[in-house]
Amino acid sequence: MNIKHRFFKFKRDLNRWSLLLLIILAAVAIPILTIGLKLFDGPGDSWGHIVDYVLFDYLQNSLLLAIFCSIIVIVFGVSTAWLVSRFHFPFRKQLEWLLILPLSVPAYIMAYAYAGVFGYSGLFSNIVDAVGLDGFRIDFMNIYGLSFVLSISLFPYVYVSSRTFFLAQATNLLEASRMLGISEFKSFFKLIFPLARPAIIAGLVLVLMEVLNDYGAASYYGVSTFTTGIFRSWFSLGEPETAIYLSAILLIIVFGLILFEKWQRRHMNFTSAKTSKQNYSSKLRPKKGHQILFSLICFVPVCLGFILPVIQLLIWAKQTFAKVWNVEFITITLESFGIAFITALITVLVALLLLFFTKWNKIELLKSSSKLGVLGYAIPGIIIAIGVLVPSLYIDKWLIEKNITSKLILNATLIALVYAYVVRFLAVAYQPLESSSLKIDRSLSDSSKVLGEGNFKTFFKIEFPLIRTGLLSAFILVFIDILKELPLTLIMKPYDVNTLAVKAFEYASDEMVSSAALPSLLIILTALVPAIFLNKLLLKNASNS
């Protein structure tokens, strides 16, 4: 009787929005389902060799990268977030947003720049030679150098999440701690740091997922990771089955990180009591010597994560501008911006449909499962690429066998590339839209529907004008992420199409790393927009808390 009742309830609540929502969820789930189903086909011929000889290297290097990067990003991210949130010191306001700028430098570009800085004719070599230390060199092209490069590029994730927490905290706990005679330093480690742990781990999980997704930096530094192993299996060995097996292992690791982050939030859900909007706007003013020290501490990661690599790239760009700046480069730039622009529009539209179809749908199960549609950003781009390539190739083969077409119309085409981008970056568009929609008073929409207006009219007349800021934010963020994406683009792009990210990687792979400077600088310049926007958003949220 209970099952029958549930069936009739499901049938009653089923509407067209439910069906459309199911279509979106199914489209987003295809890459992951493909990986899961293809596992039943078994691995390729070289799987045994990989297990015996290189799988341990993939696991070991990935684990070491995770450990080294975790330590570095926590040191840089948490310390700087605490200092700019708690104290007054020279250039604090400027450093608040400058500390986000390393996010505008993709890890693979950071890797090229630092390879030049520590190369035989780089900035470091010139400096040590100038001070009389001829012949002193640092071998940077190893796992330790890669760990530093990834960390200095990604630490703003921890900085942003930590700073958001610190800005939202009330000062009453610290005031009580000070009245008990406990120093600021001790209060931080005994009180604030444990409270901030869920926020820190949230940022750290994002860092680790980006580390696992990296291909350009690891490949250039010659460090074997799961991502480089997947590329090697697919392209060098010609065994997509083996690549899928490695992707499945990487996917399990990623989902493990996601579950760990959720577990942390569930078991460590701390809330700070607030008293009359009291927050960290009342900052402490330490001694003059401490103020200078705090400025230097915050400036070091800015210098290492943005200023130094950009200087190296500018030097290279000046040297190679005449050779790189040509019709081909302009064409690649236009193609990159065109693909990013069109795909960002489509991604924002799909995110908008996912958000409102979920609201208009009446089936509770679908309302809760709609979050599955935004898991793509947590999955490495290389896995999504393989999950799209396999079914698109099957569809093309079927169409050719049925004489419907004589050539590939999905595989290795812009259609497949755009689809993979949408799956990968749907979450990036969804989050700003969801945040904007939550601020809309539900009574406005309810009143419109009471007056006889349908969902679409209510959306365009009332809700759309109120979420335009979220739409713009979503578009900008997706546009930049697509422009920077390398692993997915390398696998999915059509043969006659190129992007700035791929062109920079090709230059570096061909031992023409100085020629990679111009496309790299263009990517960085464009990516500065969301970095500055993110800081304004943080300050706005802090002032409203």
C-alpha cells in the first residue's frame, strides 16, 4: 500500500519541469556513467605492466604532492588571511586583494615562469652571479619545485576561505581570551584555528582537487602523476581502456576528498556568537616593528605567486614578441575568446535552467538530487574529457554505419568540446546564480503566481532583473576558467582549432618556453578580472555580516 501511495504521489507531482530537469541531470551524468560502465570491459594490455612498475609512482607522487602542497598553502593562506583580517599595518588594504592575484596565474604558466627564473640564464642565476656566487644553481625541475609551483599558484583558495571565516567572526571570544591574560598568538592557535578548521579544509580540498587535475606543470617538470599517466595511456600507448581504469582510481580519490570535506563540516560545525554586528572591522594596531613584519609576511606570497613570475614572462615577451605576434597568434586569440564566450553563455543558461527547473519541479527526490548536476567542477577535466570522448565516438560510429553521415560530427569537434566544458564548469555558474536567487523574497514570486502569471512570466518580470549581478558574475568566472583550462582542452579540441592555453603548452613542450610568455600573459591579464571581483565580493559580504 505504501509503495502504491508513493507511486501515485510521484505521478501526481510529475510535471514538464521534472522531465526537463531529468534531461539536464542525465546529460551531466553521462561522462561519469561512461567511466563506470567502461570498467566492465576490462583494462588494456599494458595494465599489468602499469600495476607492477608505475602505478606505485603515480600514487606516491600524487600523495607527496598532496602533502607538500597542503603544508605550504596552509602556511601561506591561513597566516596571511589572519593578518589582514585582524591587524592594521602598512598597505594592508592593497595586500588584501593582491593576495588573490596568484589565482590569475594558472599552475602550468607558473611552472614555465619558475623554470625560467631558476634556469641557467634566468633571474636567479643572474642575481647569484652578480653577488659572486658563480656556479650556484638550484635544481627546480623536480617534485619539490612542482609542489612549490602548485602551492604558490593555489594558496589563495585557502586564503579566501579562511579570510571569509575570520571576517565573519565576532570579537567577543578574543576579548574574553585577552581578559584572561592569554596572548593574541596563543588565542589564535588555541581558539581561532580550531574553529576555522572546516573553512580551511574547504579551501584545502579545492587545492588538492586542482593538484590532482594538473597536467601541464607535472608534465613539464617530468613528474609522473595520475593525470600524466592517463595522458600517456591514451595517447602514447593507445589504450583508452587503461586510461579509463586510471581515471576511475583518480575519481575515487576525488570523491574521497569531497566526502572528507563534508564529514568535516558535519562534525565540526562551529558557530560564533555575534553581538550587535561586532566583527573584525575593529582591527588591532600592533607595534611599528610588528606592522612592518606583517606587511613583509603578506608581501612574500604576492611576490612569489604573481610579481616574480609576471616579471619573468614580461622579459620573455619582450624577447619573443616579434616572433610570436603574428596572424596565427591573433587567430588563436580570437578562437580562444570566441569559444570561451559562447560556452560561458551556454553554461550560464544551463545553470539557470537547472536552478529554476529545480524550483518549479514538485518531486522532492529531484529537488535534492539536482545538486548532482554541479559535481563536474570537483571532477578532473581529463576524466570528463574521456567520459565525453568514449560515448561521442560510439555515436559517430553508429551514425556512419547507418549511412546517416560519412564523417565524425561529435568526436573531436567543437560540439563535444563545448559539452565537456559545460559539464566541467556548470558548478562555477550555478553557485553565483543560486546565491543571487536566495536573496529574492519568495513573496514576490508567490504574489505573481497568485495573480495568474506563469513560471516564465514571473521569472522574466520579477526574478531575472534581481539576479542580473549573479548572471554577470557567473559568466565572468566561467569565461576565465574556460580560457585557462588545459587538460580537457588538450584532449577534446578539434585538430584545426587552438587556444591560448594549448599554444603556451605547445611552446613549452617544444623547448620554446620563452615563446609561451605572450599567450600566458594574455591569459593572466584576462584572469585578473575575477580576482579583483572576488575581493570586492568578500568585502561586501563582510560589511553585510
